[in-house]
Amino acid sequence: MTEAEAVPLDLLDRKTIRTRARNVAIAALIVAAAMGGIVSLFAGPTGFGVTAAIVGIPLLLLAFAESRKTIELRGGELVARAMGTRVVEVKNAERFDLFVTDLRGARTVNLLVGGPPKGKAISVSLALYAGTGGRELGIYALRRLADTLAASADTRALVLSQLIVAQLRAEARGDAAPDRPLYRLASVAPPGRMAQRLHPDAVARFVAALG
């Protein structure tokens, strides 16, 4: 892979992302108006305006950033763009974690790569499952991501690379979604939590059991 080559790592297509961002914006306006209405009962129109702005503006900015967010792999770097640009060099990263988010019955498996410096991180959605189906990052993107993780000396990165390779093998065999590693990991996460980190040791044992 050349340094100039950029591999998109966006799980959802742009139309879906824009739709979700629009829904967040609509929800933000509804919540802001509701909160402002409550406060206006005691503080009048001024209270309504101030409260609506305090509640609504951050959520609207979040929706705007989400609509513009793209993630790509360029050389050995993860590059995320939204309101600005964030770059994490995978080879020298200090954090490699898997998170599972559970929202309205849909579970998303996310790879978080971060540092240095501390606090600088990029999250890549690897797969989203609902019921017995879902959406997974493309084969080429997963292959390049696995290769990049394998170049790190960090054992956590190597384990995650092996996990992605196992996912690719399952897909090549034609395994149904419930039989693929990422689906199985998403399924074992306890329900009722919006986001939870899978312990690296547990992930390593899971990958080792895959053979």
C-alpha cells in the first residue's frame, strides 16, 4: 500500500449518515424546545431562549459534525475528518480497544485506536448487527486494517489483527452472520449498556479459541 493511497473506513454510506445526522438535529430541536418551554414557565421568554440555546446548540453541532465525519486509512495512519482533522499513527498507538455499543437493538463493534498523546483517539466501526443480519466493513478495508495492525509491536494490536483475519476467513467460507467472529463478540456483550469495552484478555482468549 502506497503512502498516497487512502482506504475509506466508513461503515455506513453517506446517505445513511446524512439521514442519521438529520434525525439527531430534529431530536435536538425538539428537546431544546421542550426544555425551554419548561424553563419559560418560571423565567419567561428569556429563559426559553437561553435554555433552548444551551441545550440545542451542542446537539446541533454534534449532528453537523456527524454528517461530515469520514474515516480513512492512509499509509499507517488513521485519519478522521469532521469539523477538523485528527490523525493517529497505528504503529505507535498506545491504546487498542474493542467497544460494543447497543442502541435500539442494533449492536456495533468499534475499534478504538488512540495516542500518543493521551486522549487522542479514533474509533472505527467494524460491523453493525441487528437480529441475524447487519452491515460489515468491506473486505478490502478490513484486509488493509488487519495488515496495519499487524505491523504494530503491541500484542493487543496483533490480537485484533488476527480477529479481523478470522472475520475475513469466515466471510470467505460463506458463514452466516451469526457464525462470524465479530457477530459472536457483539452477542456476548451484556445488554442494557449503551457502550462497553471488551477486556483485552477476554478478546485474546476469544481469538485464540478461533484457532
